[in-house]
Amino acid sequence: MNYKMNHTTVEELMAMAQHPTITPPRIESYHGLIRPTLSTGPSAFIDVHRFDYSYVDKTHEIVTETAEQRHDVIQTLMERMTNPIAKQGAHMILANIGHDANKDSTNQKTADDLLVLLAKHVEKDTTFLPMIEEQLQDMVQLGQCAQGRTTRLWQLYQALQ
């Protein structure tokens, strides 16, 4: 299967983060499980697993920080956050640095690598912080699996490129 990712500009993401439109949750069946989904913005929530294996060949900057340094970078990012649910999401990634819970084996990315890269960007430009918080909140509320962690952060990372 070929999956096509829609790329959104940073400006478009900023506008969506500042003016979110959320409709009430609806329930849908997924492989026999019932789960709530949210519709945000102009399109409905998309299951992040549709992106499995879709960006495995895409690369990002090498993260050279040790686990302790990653911890410090993410902790600093969390101190800047105002959204408590987003902080919870960042803490989930922080608590699992170097563990499988952060590793998306389908796309060969880790949530802690991506969050560190995004945090470094926020150190230079804080206007991107609300978008990171929105994605971390979605991660907590809509999918905490490794793919749920990495796909959302990967799309933000790509918006910066």
C-alpha cells in the first residue's frame, strides 16, 4: 500500500492551533474494539496507523544527546508548556526514553528523538510550542502507542523542514 502524507505549512498549523474546532466524540468500531474519535478542523480524525511504513525511508537530524541530556531537554520543554494534558504526553515520552514504548518499529523513528528535535526548535522560536502541545494532547487522548507518539511529532518535524 502506498500512503500519501499531506504536508501542511507552519503557518497553517499555527492557525489551526490558535483556532481549533472540535466536535463531540463519536464512537466507531476498529478491529472489533470500540474507541472514541474526535473530528478536528475541516477533516475527521485520521488513524495514525494508516501511516505505518510510510516514512520509514525518511531521515531526520541525528540526535546525539545521551539519555540524561534528552531528559533535560524534554524537561525544559515541559516547563514552557501551559497545557496540562500536553505535559502529561511529554512526561510519557520522557519516562520512556530509550524504551520500546517510544520506538515506532514500522517507521524506524523514536518519539524521544523527535521531541528533542522539536524542543531544540522551540528554544530558538517559541511560536511553534502551541502546535507541539496540541499534538502531545492528541497523543494522550487519541493514541499513546509508539506510532501515535511518533507520527504526530514527525509531521510537525516535517513542517519545519
